[in-house]
Amino acid sequence: MSQILPVVHILSKVLMLFAFAFLLPLGVSVALGDGAQLAYDEAILVTFFSGAVLWLLSRRGKRELQTRDGFLLVVLIWAVLPAFSTIPLLVYLPEMSFTDAYFEAVSGLTATGATVMSGLDSLPPSINIWRTQMHWIGGMGVIVLVVAVLPMLGVGGRQLFKAETPTPMKDSKLTPRMAETAKGLWQVYALITIACMLSLWAGGMNWIDAVVHGFSVMGLGGLSSHDASMAYFDSVLLEIIVMVFALIAAISFSTHFMAFRTRSLLTYRHDAEIPWTFGVLAASILGLTFFLLYKGFYLDFPEALRHAAFNTVSVATTLGFATTDYNVWPYFAPLWMLFLSSFIASSGSTGGGIKMLRAVLLYKQVYRELTKLVHPSATVHTKMGTQPVPPKIIYAVLAFLFIYVASIVVLSFTLSASGLDVFTAFTAVVAMVNNTGPGLGQVGPASNYAVLNDFQTWVCSFAMLLGRLEFFTLLVVLTPVFWRK
Amino acid sequence: MKIIILGAGQVGANLAESLVAENNDITIVDLDATRLALLQDRFDLRTVLGHAAHPSILKKAGADDADMLVAVTQSDETNLVACRLSATLFNIPTRIARIRSNDFLGLEAGFLAEHFGVDDVISPEQEVTETLRRLIEHPEALQVLDFAGGKIRLVAVRAYHGGPLVGHELQDIKRHMPDVDCRIPAIYRRDRGIVPKGITVIEPNDEVFFLARKQDIPSVMRELRRMERPVKRVMIAGGGNIGRRLAARIERDYDVKVIDHNRTVSNLLAEQLHHTLVLQGDATDEDLLEQENIEAIDVFCALTNDDEDNIMSALLAKRMGAQRVIALINRSAYVNLVQGGEIDIAISPAQATVGPLLSKIRRGDMAAVHSLRRGAAEVLEIVVHGDLKTSKVVGRRIGDVALPEGASIAAIIRGDDVLIAHHDTLIEAEDHLIVFALNKRIIPKVEKLFQVGFGFF
């Protein structure tokens, strides 16, 4: 018990802080008088006092945190905050089960964007704002988690960002102190979010929709205030705005941070992931456009390009908005989009999957092995940009890939054993683990996750957390070795 | 001239050798007593044992009344400090430093002069790398020299049977290539120099020097010999300083493979080079060469530190089918031994370094001096000053300049323009003349011709 007390102590502080997150929907609710005000009052009180009680109880266990505590803290924060986030939903919608509410909250905080709720258009605006605000908070958490915390814990090749720089700029630890780094990243994140919301508003959304979708886009979440998602607006301009900001959010925030700090766009040229992300996306969009034209799904090029581009960018960056029910496209197209979502987003972005950096490293490692086969005496290093990557990082990335694939396999089997059809089970797990949102089959973009039974819903919640916490962080806490003294 | 050389390594020793041969008083400073003893035995010079950047040692070496200091130790920092000291403490008029690191070389022009008292920088590795790069660019050439920032080049090429111009008189060039302006200042036939005239006939196996604009060089060469296939694949044996620089310089333009036997060096190479295939192994290992497709290699460069290794691996590569082989050879005895045999080109790093220094010790205003044919001949880039009265050159037509036998004016660089020399070209003040001297004996006469008379001051 003494082992987890200091962790609980920090958690209690986070909880008390988190209580303030309900102020925004509360304010909106009061201003609009949408009738959900009580839900937030209750949420604030319960969250704050739970935090306070925990704080009093754990006061004596206060000590410096160790690396091992870091894992537990991260997992606890990500598992406990969704529980408190359910309060407004449970209070306002009494018929909703805790299982579903927790799924919705995890989907929000992990910026996945899968929903079990329908009739979104008739919900009070403040509830929709809360749902997507979770995306935004989650995205903020992920950026700091990935840029500042995971490198310290050494998860899945993340040390790359600590000791080695993937770019020629020898300034990868952005500022000397972690708190300073976090502050800088959040400022950039907040600025871009405001820009996104203003653009959406100027593009024709009303201000509530602009806020809701701004939160959703920047966190690369995918919850919307409309059942029809982006198709509700049917506006090419809005779709372009969403695509642009989704791509911005899929770029590493360290790069944004450096660009803001040096006031030059040159930093983007040095980012080793950007060319790959944009190259693969552009090729995929063009390919899918012609594929859909060839299959006769769309008759003219602009229409095909519009849907292929938006849905590919949206799914691949793990945002998860849709302009059309791509579930009815020939399966190759949506499966390819889902496949892209497993690696398109940059590390240090709010997107999910294994991240472009790892994918590029794996590709280069394979290329290196091939070169070694042709030239047995060759000395070849796997490089990121111009920087050689040490073998231990390659091993970590390989292990990461293994655990990623293994998780998908195990969870897919679990879901299909529980009664889902294999296609739905597989695509649901991929969409969960990548934090994309909509899967295919029964959980496609036009339907939602309400079809799952309780057990399946819990498995999906677990899968989202697993993907968001980069597998190792969550799994290590579940090993007996972790708890042995 | 009284010259102090700091550092008795390869560069220092070669430098001492050439400078002693030109009647200079040389003092050489080094930390290694055996090396100094060896030099003292071979040449007529003075040696001082000690650290080259220590004031007491410099004083001992005669810094008080020296005319020139040449700092060519292995360490850039030592060289820089020595130049600073000799400028401040001893007022040596001319100070030259060898700089290897790109960090220093990348500083803005004039920085080293202002803050470290370095009048001129020489970088032997860089010189050799550039020489090699030009040879790879023109694989048929024996030697390629840049003038006017590379706008015109002097190229040595061996004439072969089958070249359209071979067996014809020189004046036919104009008929063969009406739009190409080119000049042939010298031909070596069986190692004897000829200043060619319009009626001179080019014979097979002549070593022809010609000067032309960069873009015209392939068409002139095509007149003299059958062209080889364009260079695509280059193999470099030895990943030392020169091998690494060369690979880094050309890896974007050619398909480059580097062989080095040292694991640490190969690792370093693989880290620093991004488009080069680094192989760890022995360049004289037949199996390795075969495995790496030696017969498809267009240019093989043997660039290790070891002359014998370079010769052997170059011979082996040639025997196994490499199109053209270049060997880096330090000992001048070996250079004469191998060049022109199976090894196509022998490059002596010393020659590449000595050239720039020679321009500093010559009388008259020399912008550049290049040694040709292993020091037997020279090309000088001379700046002419004065007017019709004070100078024997300015204001006259090229045909009227009383050049000594064996010397010829090949081209004139005037501001940004390049004029290929003709009989009636008028020489103006501040022109840079490119003068070809068939052999070294006539150089003092050339120097004298271009010196400005007393009336100028």
C-alpha cells in the first residue's frame, strides 16, 4: 500500500484540477439554459471532493516519484478520469449504463471518437461540448505524455526523442525543464485550436458546432454533435478546413513548438516524418479516387476526389469524421484507410497507431537487412534523417510492433469469440487500438458501437486505453513483476 | 627565402623537399626526433625538436627573421596558434596554415586572417579530393586543373589511334570544331616537351595538354581519343580522410562504394555518408571485389595511407575488370614507376599541396601555380601590373611578348571573362595570364619577364 500512496497523492491533485474542466460545459449550459446544468454541478462536486478525500488520505505517503511509479500514475490517470467524466452523461441520461458511459468517456479522453450514443442532434449543446472537450483534454495529455513522459519511462523506442534527434536540429529536448516544455506545447496546442475554431466558424458553422468540431479535430478524436458527422454540413469549404487542421494535428507538436519558437517554417523541412506522411496520403487519395471512379461509385472526378480525400485524411489521421457511409464502398477502400490509420500520424501528434516514425524505422530496417543480404560485407546503419539510430531503439520498435500486432490478434479473437462477426471484430479492434473511431461492418461510420454487448464494450474500452498508452505502459502495470518488491 | 615549416608529416616533408630544391633556407619543426633525423639525412635543411605552437620553439627555429611560416601539423589548433604567435610576436610577413576541419574552413572569408593572422589556408585533403573529383568527371583525362573558378580547365589527355584529330595538324582543330575555342599549349612526346605550332602533327600516345571552357572539354577530348562510357559507378578503397571526403563529395552524383578494413572506420563512414555503400573488408581481397561486381566499376580509386596497398589493389582491380583505376601514391619514386602502366593515374598528394604554396614564394604576382607531370612542368596564373612603359607585357599583343623558349600564354582571365589566347590578343593591366612552362628551368626567366620595372613605384 505504501507503494501506491505517492501515486494516489498525485492522482488526487489531478482529480481536483480535472474538476475545473467541467466549468466550460457548465458555463455553456447556464448561458444557453439547455437544462443540463445540474449534471455539471454534480460532476464538479463529486470529482473535487473525491480528489480532496484522496488527497487527505494519501497525504502521509508523499515522496519523490520513481520511474516505476510513473507507469502506474499514467495508467491510473487514464483509467480514473474517464470514470469521473461519465458523471454528466449518467446524470443527464439516467437510462445510460455505466458501461456505455465509461466507453463514451474513454473514447473521448483517448481521442478515439467511437460512440454508443445516437440522437446527438437533440442532445443539449453543453453535453456535446463536454464529449468533444474530452478529446481536446485527452489530446493535450497525449502530447505531453508522448513528448515528455514516455521518453523518461523509455517505452517503445521513445528514447529516440530523449537522447537522439530524428532531425538535424540538435534541440530535441525542447526546453531544459519538463514543466516548461509542457507549457510551451500547450500554448501552441491552444493557439492552433483557436485558429481551427475560428476557421470553422468563418466557414459557416454556428459557434457551438465550431467549438465542438474544433475540439474534436485538434484531439484527432472524431465525436461530433451530429449523427451524420461531417455529412450534416455538406460543405466543401468546411471539409477542407477540417482536413487542413487534421493534418496539422497529425504533425508532431514538437515541430509546431519549434516553428513557433523560431518563427520560421524551416523546422517543418527538418521533420523526418512529414514527407512520408504527406507522400503516402497523397498517393493513397489519388489511388482511391481512381479506384472509386473505376468501380463506378462516383461518376465524376471532383466528387470522387472530395469523398476519397476527406474520408482518407479523416480515417488515416485517426480523426474519424465521415462525409459518406464508406462502409458501402468496395472493402478494399475502407480497409486501406483503416490500415493507413495504423501509422500515418506523427509521433508527438494527437493521432494514434504505431506512428510514422516507427513505421519509417521499420521500413528502413527491412531495407537494411535486404542490403546486407546483397552485400554481406556492407556496414549499413538504419538512419532517421541523417542520424543513425542505435540498435537498442530498433529492438524496442520491433518489440512495439510485435505487441501491437499481438494485441490486435488477441483482442479480435476475444471479440469474435463473444459473438461478433470476424470482420466487425477485427476492424473494431483496429479502430480502437489506433484510436480512430469508426470501424467497418456493424460498427461502420453510419452505425455505432451501441450494437456491442457489455463485455464487448469493456474489451473495446480496454483496447482504446491500450493503444493510447502505447501498449507497454499499460501492460507493464499488469505484470506480476511490476508489483513484486 | 627563409621559411619555417611546422610539422614534419607527409605534407611537411614533401613541402620541404620541393622548397629545398628551389633554393630556400628551410627550418622544420616537429615533436618526433626520428622523423626529423630522417629528413636531415635526406635534405639540406635545419631541424628543431619541440612543440610547434610554443613561442620558445618558434624563436629557436628562427622566427625573428623568417620570411614565411608554413604551419602544416596534423592539428588545426596548433597551426592557428602558431600563425597568431608568429604574426604578433615575430612579425613574420607571410603565414600559411593547413586547416582540415570543415568547421574552420566554413568560417567567413577573412576571419582567420583577421583573428588568427593566417594569410593563406591550405587544405591538402580538400585539394586532393577536388583533383580526384575532376578526374572522375573526365575519366579520360590524366590531369584536370581549374582556372577562373572552374570556368576554364586545363586537361592532359593521351592521344590514341582512332581519335579524329590524331595524325592531323593542330590547325585542323578549327575545321573539325568551328565553334569550340581551344588552345594546346604543350604536347609531351616520349616524355619530351614540345611547344606545338599550327603545323605540328598529333601522334598516337602523345600526352596533349589543352585548355578550353568547361563545357567544351568532352568535345575536344572526343577528337583525341575514343570516349569511354560515362562514369556511373565509383569504388573507393580506403575510408581515411581523403576517401571519406571524396565519397561525401560525389555520392549524390555517382553510385559510390567505399571499402575499409577497419570496423570502427566503416561504422563512422556508414554514419556520415548517406548515399554510399560502405563495405568492411580488404580492398586486395579478390572475393570481395568479385562479390561487389568490380567489372562493372567505372572508376576505382585506391586511397589508403599505404602506397604499396594502393598499388596492389589498383592493379588487382584493373586486372579484374575495373574500367579505370586511380592510385594515391606518396613516394615520388613509385609515381614514376606505375603511371602509364596498368594503373591509369597516380596521384601524389604532395603535388596537390605544393602548388598553392609555390605561388607564395615566387617573385611576381602569382595567383596560382600548379605542378604538372610530377613537378617537371608548371602552369602559372600570373597577374600583370604596370603599363606600356614599366611592364614588358602590358599593352602588347601576345604574339609580341618575348616569352622564353618553352613557355606559352594559354589564356587570359579579364574580370569575369575568359579569353583563349590568340596571337593578336591585347594584354591589359590587371589581366590574369595563364602561362604554361614546359620545364622548370625556364621559370626564373618567366618570373623576370612579368616583374614590373622600377618606374612603377
